Amino acid sequence: MKRRDMLKLAAFGAALLTTTALLTTGNAYAQDKKWKIGFSQVTTIEPWRAQFNKDILAEAAKHPNVELIVTDGEDKTEKQVADVENLIRQEVDALLISPKESAGLTGVVQQAIDAKIPVFVLDRNVDTKDFTQFVGGDNKLIGRAAGEYAVELLGGKGKASGNVVEIWGGMGTEPAHDRHDGFHEFTDKEPGIKYLLDQQSGDWKQDQAYNIMATALRNNEKIDLVYGHNDPMAYGAYLAAKDVGREKDIKFIGIDGLPNEGVQLVNKGELTATFTYVTPGAEGLRQAIKFLNGEKVEKTITLPTQKITKENAAQVLKDNGL
């Protein structure tokens, strides 16, 4: 065989080996690829949001092939819209978003979808179903559990009576409406239950709930139960009642159930109960990575809830190392 023919054969063999190697390592390449994932958070100042970020960052640390870009909307719709527009310009491989409110973020979410970026909506929904996946708790289910327990605290099914103060989260958010609707599925069946406020929004914030409750206390001699759409607002209401010496006459129910916040408040007897609302950050990131690696994902992932009362609060704290 001529030297020139031998060189051609060697080159062909090398090319064949290279092609074989590429074919056999194709799946490994998907696993090793550096994914750039954007996460648009609405705010970082609320305790539940701080835990949300902590959870998603801890999950990202487990995936060296992921570059996670986290933005803070500073509790402003226009800032969060700008954040998402910037992430679209950066051509992220996937977008995770927890919107401040549904309507105001729908347009920019649709922009990301139109740019062929898979979108994972966390906690609060938007007014389109074109996203890849929603991950969050079932707020209506949690509201129902809170309503059922409120009826129990106020005397039981068919016998419940009392004056109730409900402090809403953000009026433009789906979770607030779902927590309200679920609660009222149970309490509205009880003719003895009277509602003292008409859609008073504390915007998820303790100080605003304090002010709402302070006014309610001045205007009503008897308040039997407070339902706050999250634990900070329920606690704000508790502090307002404590400041006028009425906290022992009122039951306080909240939602979130963070071990270092709501569960501790229940354990100390300041809140009567809280219902856990698991942060969706870690699961949302896992689902996005799964999708980017070519696996199928469900349209909706619903996270579980748990009722925390004085009876089980200490055990929950122990289970969380507190």
C-alpha cells in the first residue's frame, strides 16, 4: 500500500473514532452544558421571600453546570418587568419568575415565551397558560384548611359564631383571592360568623396589617378571630391587639409556616395556627434543569401544606433543627 493511501486510511479511522465519540457522549454533553437560568424575584425583604431565595440558591449550588442569575423586583411591577426584559436580552436558557401581580407581569412573560425561552412560573400565576410549568402551593386548598379550622375554633360546624377580621395580601395577586375564596367556602356556611372588614389589603406586610388591625380594634369592641393571608400580617394584627391588651381574647391564623417565623410564633402562643406554604424555588429550579436536559415536565407541580398548631409546633421546630 502506498504511503499516501495509508495516510488517507489513518485519517478516515481518526475521523470515525471522533464521530463515534461524539455520538456516544451526546447525552453527557447535555448534562455538562452550562445552563444560564434567570430568576426574577418580586422582593427580598419579606421573610418568606428571603427563604425562597435561600432555597433556590442552595439548590443551584448542587448543579455546577448552572449559572443562576437572580434579580430583585424591589416590590415594584415596573422594576420586575425591566428585570425580565433584561434577562430576555441576556438570552437565558430558562426563566423562572415569581410575579408581584398577575396582570402586570403577563405581557413580559409572553415576551419571553415568544422569544422561545421556557418559562417557569413560581408561587403566583400570570394571565396566560403558554408558560412551560407552574410550581407552587394550592392556595385555595390552604384557604379551605384555614376556614375549616376557623369554624372549629369558633364553635364547630353548624354552631360557629363570632366576629372575624380578614387581612388580605395583595389585591392584584391570585394567591390572595384563592386564600380568601377557600376560607369563605367554609365560613360562609356559618350564619353566626360576621365579617368586620371589606377587603382590607395589608399587601403581605406586617406594618400595614398592624394599622388595619389597630383601626378594627378601635371600631369594634369584640373581635374573635383574625385571618391573615400570611404570617407577618397575622403577627402584625397580634401586636396591635397586644398593645391594647386584647390579644388573649382573639385567635390569630396565618399562612406560610416558616420554621423560624410562623412556627415559632405558634409555639410561643402568639399565633393560634399557621399553614405551611412551601417555597417553590428549589423545586422550580430542579424542574427547569430537568426540562433543559430534554426530560418531560408536568404543566403544574403542587406543593404540600400542613397545619401547625400548639400541639405539633415544637416537633416541627425540632425536625428543622430549631
